Amino acid sequence: MPSRLISSIHSTIDRYAKIETERLIFIRLNQTKLLSEEYGHLREAVVHDDNSTNVGRLTILPSSYTGSPQHMH
């Protein structure tokens, strides 16, 4: 492949990654605006789970997030 094409592909991938990162940051910072408090029972289940592999911060992705597993099936 010509180096110009490879450079264009890398540039496109970088732009896509930046957009996805910005979307995820928005979702994380706006959980209350996205009505995630309605998922309180889910949050409680995660908090009270004794499985130590569930480490980190709970962020509920809206159904409009196209990178979520539900869009893969």
C-alpha cells in the first residue's frame, strides 16, 4: 500500500478514537442527566456483589451508544 493511503487510514482511525473517547467522557460526566439514577437497583447489585473482579466505577451506557454489546448481536 502506498504510504499516503496508510497515513490516511491512520488519521481516520485516530479521529474515530477521539470521537469515541469524547462520547464516553460525556456519558461518564453526565450520568444524572442521562437518567441513570433509574438504574439504582443495578448499581446496588454491583456494590453488594462480593466478586472482587468487579472493580472500578459503574458507568451505565445509554442504549444509543452504538459500541455497546447489545449492538453486536
